[in-house]
Amino acid sequence: MTTVADILQYMDTLAPRYMKMDWDNVGLLCGSRTAPVTKILVALDPFEGVCQEAAEWGAELIVTHHPLIFQALKSITDETSIGRGIQILCRNGISAINAHTNLDCAPGGVNDVLAARLGLQNIQVISPAGTNEEGIPYGLLRCGEVGEQALDDFLADVQVALGCEGLRYVDGGKPVRKVAVGGGSCAGAMLEALHAGCDTFVTADIKYNQFWDAKDLGLNLIDAGHFHTENPVVAVLAEKLQAAFPNVEVKISENHADCMKFY
Amino acid sequence: MTTVADILQYMDTLAPRYMKMDWDNVGLLCGSRTAPVTKILVALDPFEGVCQEAAEWGAELIVTHHPLIFQALKSITDETSIGRGIQILCRNGISAINAHTNLDCAPGGVNDVLAARLGLQNIQVISPAGTNEEGIPYGLLRCGEVGEQALDDFLADVQVALGCEGLRYVDGGKPVRKVAVGGGSCAGAMLEALHAGCDTFVTADIKYNQFWDAKDLGLNLIDAGHFHTENPVVAVLAEKLQAAFPNVEVKISENHADCMKFY
Amino acid sequence: MTTVADILQYMDTLAPRYMKMDWDNVGLLCGSRTAPVTKILVALDPFEGVCQEAAEWGAELIVTHHPLIFQALKSITDETSIGRGIQILCRNGISAINAHTNLDCAPGGVNDVLAARLGLQNIQVISPAGTNEEGIPYGLLRCGEVGEQALDDFLADVQVALGCEGLRYVDGGKPVRKVAVGGGSCAGAMLEALHAGCDTFVTADIKYNQFWDAKDLGLNLIDAGHFHTENPVVAVLAEKLQAAFPNVEVKISENHADCMKFY
Amino acid sequence: MTTVADILQYMDTLAPRYMKMDWDNVGLLCGSRTAPVTKILVALDPFEGVCQEAAEWGAELIVTHHPLIFQALKSITDETSIGRGIQILCRNGISAINAHTNLDCAPGGVNDVLAARLGLQNIQVISPAGTNEEGIPYGLLRCGEVGEQALDDFLADVQVALGCEGLRYVDGGKPVRKVAVGGGSCAGAMLEALHAGCDTFVTADIKYNQFWDAKDLGLNLIDAGHFHTENPVVAVLAEKLQAAFPNVEVKISENHADCMKFY
Amino acid sequence: MTTVADILQYMDTLAPRYMKMDWDNVGLLCGSRTAPVTKILVALDPFEGVCQEAAEWGAELIVTHHPLIFQALKSITDETSIGRGIQILCRNGISAINAHTNLDCAPGGVNDVLAARLGLQNIQVISPAGTNEEGIPYGLLRCGEVGEQALDDFLADVQVALGCEGLRYVDGGKPVRKVAVGGGSCAGAMLEALHAGCDTFVTADIKYNQFWDAKDLGLNLIDAGHFHTENPVVAVLAEKLQAAFPNVEVKISENHADCMKFY
Amino acid sequence: MTTVADILQYMDTLAPRYMKMDWDNVGLLCGSRTAPVTKILVALDPFEGVCQEAAEWGAELIVTHHPLIFQALKSITDETSIGRGIQILCRNGISAINAHTNLDCAPGGVNDVLAARLGLQNIQVISPAGTNEEGIPYGLLRCGEVGEQALDDFLADVQVALGCEGLRYVDGGKPVRKVAVGGGSCAGAMLEALHAGCDTFVTADIKYNQFWDAKDLGLNLIDAGHFHTENPVVAVLAEKLQAAFPNVEVKISENHADCMKFY
């Protein structure tokens, strides 16, 4: 019988715990290592709706990218979304596992998937934080090459590849040849992208002054949305889990989608 | 129908939130304000055994002195006692309310009950932190008088009154006339007791150097146990809740007792 | 002869220094109080392009909302945009004045202008920080009413009123009746908007988790862009300066515009 | 002629300074390295009574486990016990040497003596902090084995071996086979004892929540008193000093005893 | 019989404790409140030589400006000057009282005496920190007027008045009319002196950049030495103590003098 | 054509950046790496007068020891000396380079020049911080030997060698044989000088308690002035720059001198 502990152990091969940032919270954040698992629901976020979907489907485990608990909790009541989510999980005996910055950094993780989805060639880790036991470098950002093209052409490709309703960007004044990617909020690492020789950086949650900094630095900076830059890893994660645990039913959340819209 | 919110509101009259210490965590720490309540289990601590007892008895609410969550939580798993307790509560839809340092300080709270149980006369608040809306002072410690007696006689009375298996103490070299009390770990407030003119201080969790400090200061210092100095408030709390909510069944935990023994 | 000191003094009546946040940097950040002023260039930001435009036009002063120096400087070289801007100003004897969070908070400042531009009625300060010498409250956010309408209709109005190329938003599930506004990055004050009874909040630089928080809270949250929510104050500032100093030529920057585009 | 410096040097072989905790204060805390020594008084604590006894007996040196000064001093007056102690020492030209956490950790120190006194077999250091120059590991806690027995039987042995008036304990639900010891306040290291495979932990100054933690962890936790768990080292220290300095008179304090009593 | 407590009480009328800086250490720093006093040695510093002089003369008390203990002590050995001083005091039963920043600030204290010694007229407190119970302002710096004169003339007067071997100064480019004084290291308060309308500031321990700052500000800044700017208070203190305690012998240290020389 | 970048690169061979203290600010603090250089003004400090002299002489670069910006700047106005200096530099297109603690520490830097100027023999680095790429040690202080002499004789030599108007010193009670030097404010490193076997230490900005500490330690401590202990490096720096860049005109500031005088 597959247990939560088995899934945890497998997740640790995909996204080893030593690859996470110091401040992060990953692993088994709710439930029980000894619980048997027959159904796993996979999603980007462990929000209330995802917990509810898992309960209704009869899953014993949710596997997500973002952590169920980020700010440590001083209460668990139905007055907060996180409290309601935990109550649903506990009431239905559902465990919650996540891999966050360890999955961002891991070979084959969030950013490798994002780079591949954008069709980058010759993908490399920017400023590797270390190497894994097989000598493969890991770290937050990836970069890769595309055939030289105008920024507008690249924007069109990004929108299609990631399924974004809209994009926000600043034109750094250069054609697109070498692209850095960092799913989620990575605009603070702009200089690393530049120092790696990139002309273009795809990330999310970009602020006003960051767009201006990019313009000053001559970097094309593209905000493709937190959800759309990270969500591609979910399908890959689901596939890998299904392959590793053929007797367990693995499903991607059917309801979870970006709540943010463009007008 | 009585709800958790009704009980919370009533608790706030017994132990107003503004009387708590800054670092404390009190109020509704688990569950739902809107949940109906027909059975309340009252105990000193919201430990796993108490949660289990509540579930078995069918209570929808536990009311305790110590908080369910003190150190903020980064996970809720069955690998910790607190995690197991929360899972039991959530699985059974049980809410958890507590009044901690606000109940220590409140008029009629932990320390007034302790002082009365010890038979002190002319009970006063030591260094009041403020006054409530009726002008009654509140604060952590209480002091009161006993007929002058030898320390040994007073020790015998304390043991009987609180039902302690044993006591630890240092003899400050004075007969007992004016006694300070602080349920739980209050030995750090030894100088306040002395400055209030007390010759004797009853509290708990006393450390080696604190016994020596008391001896140097000429203060009889008695460790009557954390449980036994605070538990008397539980019965009073249960009575008051029962009186205020006659249609709700209120019960004191039958299993919860001090785990520490003397040899 | 009008001097920089005269303009500073007038600016202090529009946006008194005591209204600024503790961490802010406002007032005369470059140049000389005694310099004569015949031409003032007004802009949202004191970026390099604005400094260059001022030099070419022959202005002796730029007046902006954002500060020339925010992070304190350890060098002033042409390797950074801010260094180049300061070198242009010093080379051409141009002073730089700004009013930042004091102008956000001041009656008639950034947020009153924004609220008026959006056609809000019965405009109020949310959680006032104090009152000015005339007893008028000041503070960061404003709220006001609109005729009840669907969110989509309101979004269309916002886009037109502020001239935004695009908007990002989350639908809180309510029609629009009472709207809070906070130019720039104010999403962190979401709860204040909610507590003031607002169903809708217009601000900028909104992050992924903030959109989700708003959805959980049932608040329509609209990101209309940092530039577009703050820039309306520039025209008002220019008008007021022109009216107060009729012998000085006041011009709004012709080149400065949002660098961020939508795709 | 033996001097204080000679004793210090010898003490450093018994309890090298590099074995102490960072926050600790050890070595020569009062007096003079060059003072001749003919009489040494040895005690657990350098309290006022011990200083007085040293003065009356004519000792030039006291050697203790606890430091004369722990909190750094801003005054030395007769209003505090520590001030009176220092005044007695200075008035009588008595030096004060101590070995505190370095003696706790050293091979043959506080915890090895405690383990031996309890009759443990196959004594090991738990989580060694390092090894000394002879390759012998050192560290805070020790563990060792006893013939399997009921907790009650072990409690009886502890009481006799250490001469305790009473013991406090929690029953972890296991028979006693492998015992960890940490003289003084070591309950915070409970998990290390558990991870070393111990079923029982003898230490002191245990608090309410620590007893409960032990119960949850299934660990027999015994509070045998700060004095009684550390004092055994005093006799050993006196013997070793006497052997090393046959021409010096070495005496254990006749007055110093635990001030805490049981009732 | 006069006791140390009597002197302490009197000192508190001259230099009340509430006038001291937060970080300061003043009052009875060694000895005993109950000790009888027949001889008091007064000096600027409680250095080893002063302690020795007190012992040889048979004083039971030293009264100084600087504190015996400033950095809190972790040991008292003859390897440090402060350790030797304390050992001399304790061995001879000598108490040590000081008034430091409270005497700097007090009406009639260090800075009033310094201002008077320099012949300033119309002496005022600069930026008073408060008023004493008689409504007289107190604070660190004093200012006063002199007949307008060249800086050189004033320097000559300062040297004679304070008995300085030499002076260091920067010429601020102004004649001397209004002078600020701050005994000891007060150059950090240069701007307060300037804002009080002073053209000249007499203090000590002035650093390179502070001389340049003064020159930039157009302030004559004079370093008359830490000793020579503070020592005048010693004679006044001795006189006042003698007048208040006619039966006690009060003497100024005969040996203590500035150790710093000019070449 | 020589550029600022060429000078920077050369300066980095004289005083490599890795030799600076963590808190220091060195290198190009104003101007442009690409600016051509035909005239360099060299001075100890980049004060306003030096900036003005550079402008009048037509220099494109000033090279100094002290940094143009030390405390990071939040404004650049003509109300401060540093603001005026930067405005002069920017207005005249003058760059500013400095080497501060890296030049103090570098072989051949401030302290080697000072030691040589004082005629010390067998000059060594005290407590080297490391070695450069040629294996030569670097670090803050230097020491060296002189023929044994009375302190008075050495003082006379120091005054002549450094051209000091006056000296301040304390007599440590020893003849002069081995001398430590630390240009500027290095008195805090007194114990390092002592541990290196020095009897005498020449530095600057010495405070009252530091003179007394030196006396207690038996160290002759000499304050030869911040300017006079550091300025000797200026001539050496000018010579080296001239030799390295024969086509550039290099001049030592004619106006910059110590502002502090003795009386």
C-alpha cells in the first residue's frame, strides 16, 4: 500500500530539501506520513477550493507548489481562507505535501519546465547554487536561446505557450536572442539575468520601479503572470507522480486557475 | 441556539482580552464562531487527551486556560502532540477557546481563585496593571494575609488546599503572615512580592538560582506545582459557564491531571 | 525674483512635510534654495529623461512626485541612471524638489485627484492620520461612491478616466458601489478599504497572493498601474504652481510616460 | 610555592576552556594569578556563605563549579549577595576560580561523575561536541545502561545514590534500560536523549510543559535537583586537586548544601 | 555619625539621578550604604592611583565624576587597572560614589562650573532636557557671552582659566561673542551650539572630521582637554561636601592629574 | 588618451580593493570611467576647497585618501559642504577616485610611508590581514625599530619628520625602541601594538580614556594628528601616478592643509 511517506520520499528525489531557500516551508505540512494514498490531487496552490476538490474527489493527499502554511499560524478558524482549507483537510484526513523553492531550483523543476515550454534552446542554470549528487547544477533561474526575433514576435510566442490572457512588459530596445526565466516573483534577480548575457527576462509580479530599472539596463522585461509562469510544472509533476506510482490515481485540479483577469 | 461566538463573548466578560500579556495567544484558536454548542469540556490544558475526551463525549467546544497554539505553527501533522490534537478537533468539528494571561490577571480569575483556595484574607492585587470598566484593579499577582504561623504549618495547609502530592520550598527565615500567590511560573516576580510586604510566595516551576535568591532576600518561596496552582480556576470556570448557559452541558475533563509525580 | 526657496515654501502648503511617512525622502534633494527660478518642469518621476528635458528647455527646477534619491547614495557616476540624472542636474544648475507620501496624503493631493478623476462622489479619507491646521483630515487612502454598476462597467470607466492601456483585476463577486483608491503600491492596505465598507479598490503593483486575498475577502481589486493612478496629480500640481507663480513658466514634461506596455 | 596560576593551569587540564559554551564565564573571576595558595575551599557554588567559610578557614582560593559572576556587574555593594561575596573575597585576598560548562562537558567532569554515581554501565557521550587532545570525546550529556528495571526501582536507586530528599518525575511508560544524564538544567536537550535511544533522562529544573513533552515522547523524565545532580563532582574535584597539589590543604565546604527542601 | 547613605542622599540633591543619560552608571558603585564616613577623597576619576591614595589617607569614601565601572564587569582580577582599583577599595572598606552625566547636566554642575570658570555672562542651558523641582532648567550644554574679542584673545583666556598646557582649535572665521561649553566629549553636539547662536564651542576629545565640520559651519571649535574642562567641578564638589558635612574631612586628590602632555 | 578607467585600474594595483575594510567606500565615487584625463589633483581629502582648486586648475580627476561620500547621501544641496563639493565636481565634469583603508593597509601605502618617514628600521606589518598576489603581507599597522632613545628625543623627531605644529602624548614610562604606527584614528588597536612588542605607538584622534589605558599598559602613546600621520602618502601617491602616467599632469593640492591649530 502506497503511503504519504512514499510520496514524500519520491518528491525528495524530484526536489531535494537542501535546494530550498532558508526561509521556505516545504514537505509534509498537514496530515500523516502513515496514511495510505490511493488518489492524489496536484495543483499550483493549496487554496481552499483545491482542498474542497480533493475532499469531494476522495483524495488522501494534495501535492502543490506553494506551501499550505507560509506565515506560521497562531489560530485555525473558519474566518480565514487558510483556516478553512486546513479544517477541510483535517476533517477528511487529507495530507498536504509541497515543494516550493526546492522545486523552483531543482533540475527538471519549475524553471526548467518553463524554459522548455518557451522553446528555449541550450538551457543553462544562471548562477548555480550547487550541484546535486549526480553533478547536475541547480539554482533559481534558467536561461536559453531563441532564434533572433523582434520583441513583439517573442511576446506573441510567450502568450501562446503559457496561455496568458495578457502580458505586461518593457521594451529594453534589443531584439530577443537570449532569454532568462524565473517563474513567480523573480524580478529582483534582474542583474543576474543581465550578467548572464540575456537580453530578455520572463518573470512575474513586476513592480513599477523594476520596469524602469530594466529599461535603464536595456533589458526586455516581461511579466507573464505568477500563475502562468509556474503552473506548467503542475502537469509535469502529475505525470511523474503517476509514472512513479502507477497504482495511485493522480489528477490535476480541475477548478484551480488564475483568479486575476485582464481588461 | 448557543454558538461559539456566545461563549467567546461571555469569556470576554470574565477575562477581557486587554488584560492579556503582549506575547500571549488567547480567544478562539480553532474552529468556528458560528458553530452551535451543546456540550463544553473545560480543562486546564488543551492537550491531545483532552481533545480526544471532547470528541468521545461529543462536545463541540473545549475551554481551557493554556492556549492550543503557543509557538506559531508551520505544520500540522500527527508527528507532534499539538498536531494530533488539532487534527482531532478539526475532524470532529470541535472549537477551542482559551483565556490565559487575561484569566491570570482578571478579577475572579486564576490568582483570585488560588488566593481564596489558600484561605488568604484581605486579598489585594500586587502592582495592578490597570482597572476594569467597573474600576476594579487587575494584574498578575495577588497577596493576602493569614494568621501568623510557622512555615511548616502553612506548608501543610497549602498541600491540603491544593491537593499537592508534594511541595518544594526554601525557608526564608520568617513566620508566615502575608502571602503572595502567582499560579504557574511567576518566580521571576519575586521582588514584587517582597516589595508588597510579603514574607511568603506560592508559585511554580522554580529554578535553582531562584530558590537561592529567595533565601538571600529572606522570602519563603514555595513551589506548589504549575498544575495545582492553576487548576482550581477550572472548576470555577465550569460553574460560571454552566450558570451563564444553563441549556449547555458543561463538564470538567475527567482524564486531565498533572502528569508529574513525586517520589 | 522667485527662488527655489519660494517654491519649496509653497509646496509645503500643498503637501506639508509632517504628512510624509517616516521612511520617505522629500523636499529639496538637489540644488540650491537660493537659485532663481524662471522655468519649472513638472513630472511624476525625476528620471534621467526628465532631467535631460529640463536641461534642454532651460528649467532651473524640476518638481516631481517620486524622490530623486530614495536609497541613500554611496556614489554618483554615469554607470547608474540616478547618477546620470544627478550629473545632468548639477551640470546645468537645476534643483530638484519632490513631494511624495506627503502629497499622497495631503488634501487635494495624489489620492484626492485620483478619486475625483474616477468620478467618485462624497469622497472621504480612509483611516485619517491626522488633520491639518484647518481641521481637514489627511491620510493615504480615499473612498467615495459611484452609482451601483457591474464591475465590467466600472472597469471600462477606469480605463477611460485614467487612460490605461490595460487593467488587471480580480472579481470579488460584488457590484461596484463604494470604491477605495490608493495611487501607487497600496494593495497592502486592502483590509482598511474593506473595513471602510468598500466593495472595490483601485491601486497598483498588485502581487499574486494579494489578488487571491482580495478574492477571499470578496473585494474587487483593480490594478490600474502605478503611473496611471499617480500621474493625474501632475497636471493639478502644474496648474497650482502656475497660478501661484504667474511670472514663472511651468510645464509638464512632454517626454515622460509609462514605460510599461501591455500585450 | 604553589600559586593561583598553578591551580588555574591544572584546572585547564581537567576542564579545558575550549569545552565551555560561548555564553559562559569561567576561569579566574576574582583575585590574582600570582597569589600563593596554601588552602583551597571547594564547593558547588561561590555564594556568600562559601566566601565567608573560606575567609574564616584562611583559604586563599575557592574553586567552584558555578561562576562567581554570571550577569556582568555594574556595581559591587553589600546590598546584593554577589556584592557581599566579592567584598569578602577582596577583603581577605581570596581568589575565585570556576569551571562551569567546560566541567559539565569534560571527560571525567560533572556528567561522567553523575553517570558513574548512578551506576550506569558503558557510559558514552551523547552528541559529542568534539574530542580532546587525546581523542576522547566530550560534550554535555552522557548515557549508559542499567539492568532492565521498573521505573520505581530506578527512582529508589537515584534517590539513594544522589542523597535526594525527593524526586519529581513523569512516567514515560517504559521500563528503564538506557539512561541519559545531564546535571543541572538540561531538560531542553530531551530530544537528544531520545535520539540516543534512551528511555530515561535524569536532569533538574524541569518545567511543566517539559514534563508533558516527555510524556508525549514516551520518555521517563526525572528531576533529581540541580544541587544533587551536580554536587557529586565536588568531591572528585577536591580529590584531584589534593592529589595534584599534596602540599596544599584542600577541603570541601562544610556549610554549603541545597537550600531547597521537600514537603 | 555620617554614613555613605547620607552622602548619597546629599549627592542626589546636587545631581539628581533622573538627570543622567540612559546608558550611564551612577551612584554607589562599590561598598556599603551603612558604612560610617569620616574622610572623603574627591577626584575626577576613580582610577587605581586615586583608590590607593584614599586607602593611604584612610578615607572611607571616594566621590568622583567618572564611574568606577562603566563596561559591566565579568571578572575582578589584578590584571586590569579597574580590577586592581576595586580590590584596593574592597580590601580597605572604601565605598565609591559618582555623579557623571547627572552632574554634567545639573544646575551648578560640571558645565555651569566650566562656564563660570571661563567668565561667561548670562549663562543659559542649551536645549534643556527638563526642569528640576524648583523649575530650573537642566541639560548638557551651557552658553554665555563674553565681550567681543578675537579668537586668539579668547584662547589665551581659556588656557589660563583652565590651566591647560595646550589647546587645539579650528578658526571658524568669527570673533568670539557667544560661547558654548560642554566638558568632556561633546563635539557631537556642535549643531546645537550653532543653533543656539554661538560662534565658539569649548569641549574636548575632538576628532579630525569634527574640526572640519566646524570650519564648514563657521564655528570656532576649541579642544581644551577632557580633564581640564571637567576637573573644575571637583573643587566645587569638595567645597559643597565640606560645607554640608562639616564633621567629615573632605580632600581633593593630591595625585590625580591629566596624564596627557603636549609637546 | 588616458581615461579615468586607466587611473582606477592603476590605483587598484597600488591599493587593491580586497584590502579595504568592509564598511569602507572606495574607488570611483563621482564622475565617469570613460572621461579623458589630462590633469589630476591629489590631496588627502576631497573637501570643497580641493574640488574648487581642481575646477580652477582644469583637472578632470581628483585622487584622494578619504572618500568623497562616507555616510550615504539622501540629498545633494549647497547647504552642506559635501553637497557643494559634489556640485562643483559635476558642474565641471570632474571625477573623484579614492583609496582609503585599502591604501592604509597596502604595502607601500599610508602606513608604510608613515613608518619610513619616521625613520623606522626593519618595518613589519602588525597582525597581517593577508598577503597580496606577490606574497607580501598587508594590514593596518606597521612597526619598526629606532635606536634606543628617551621619549622626549623621539617626540622631537616625530614633530620634525611630520611637520606637526604640536603633539599630544602620554609617557608610558619606557624608552623608545620599537614603534608602532597607524595613520589616522587607530588608538583602538593599542593592544595589538603592545602584543607586537612595541613600547611606543604613533597615531591620532586619541581620546581621554585611551591615554589612560596606554599609561596603565606602559605604552608611550603619541597623537601626531590625523592630517600629519596620513598626509605623507599624498606626495608618494602623486609621484607614482606621475611616473605611471607621464602624459598626464599630476599636482598635489596647494591649498589643502590641516585646519586644526595648536595654541
